[in-house]
Amino acid sequence: MTAYDILNEAANIARVATFIIDGDGVIRYRYVGANKKDRPTPETILSEIRALAASSE
């Protein structure tokens, strides 16, 4: 968890996070929420995936 900077050390738990990882295992999108309800919208995630797909063409 520390490698991805998602550890909430005060509470000793992982923060809510969303990652998009390409076929080579490289993180192309990372969103770490401030709280358990703070997440990217589905539209944001799909937009990021589409942008990643377009850039690899």
C-alpha cells in the first residue's frame, strides 16, 4: 500500500483508490479519494480509458 501511496497511516487502513493499468503493467491513471465516498465518476474512468486507448493507436 505504501508503494501506491494509499495507506492512511493514522487509521492503518488503505484509502479508497482507483487505478487504470495498461497492458504493460504501467499505472496510467490514479485517483486516491479523500474519504470512502470520494471516487471518480464512471464517466471520468471511461474517459480516461478511451484516452488511453486512443493514445495507443
